[in-house]
Amino acid sequence: MTATLVSISDQPLDVAAHEAAVGHPGAGASVVFCGVVRHTDQGRTVVELEYQGHPSAGQVLRDIAAEVAVEDDVLALAVSHRIGVLSVGDVALVACVATAHRREAFEVCARLVEQVKHRLPIWKRQVFADGTDEWVNCP
């Protein structure tokens, strides 16, 4: 199986398009994960995030998706990460997986998200209400 939708985008991510991309007649379960910009981090008020990606980010995401897509249980997979300036409530990451059974769908989606978080060369800058900022999760 190959991943059906994989992208790095500076535009809002379409969660419904990701869900549709993993539609499969053999799927008994599909799991959708959305990583969303939250309003606080460690007690500090967040006003926006900025994601910057290395030029290789698209290829790295395709590689991750391809590796997960060939696992035995995977029927369909879609994953995208947003770059640029995001506001509280915006979706930064969408990962969708379809499998025959729910347990496998949850497990595969969790592995997919962890691989993206661990390997994808995208860096995050948090901007706080007090005017300060910080880079976080930088490899």
C-alpha cells in the first residue's frame, strides 16, 4: 500500500480530505489525529506558533509515510504538516490511518505521529502573550 496524501503546506490543512483519502472498502476502522495549537504551554499563554521546515521536510515526510504504509495492517494512510504562522486552534499536523480493526488503527496512527515528531525537520517557535518567544523541540 502507498500513502495517498502526504504534504508539507503553508495553507490550512483539510482534515476531511485526509479522512476521505484513507477510505478503503476493507477498513473496519480509521483513526484521525489532529495536532492543534493550544493556548498555553507550561503555564504561559501562547498567542501563535511559527513552524519552519528544512527543504528536505517533504521528502522526509514521504519516507516516513512510505515506511508506515507498508506495515501489514495498513490499508490506507494520509499525513500532512503545516508550516508558517499558526494561531491558537489551527491544525498543525493531520495523520489518518485505516486498518481492518480499531486496535491496529490506533497503534499505527500513534507510531506514525511519533515518527513525524521524532524525524521531521520542522522547528517550532512559540510566541507568548508577554511578547517573549522560544524555539522548542528543535533537534
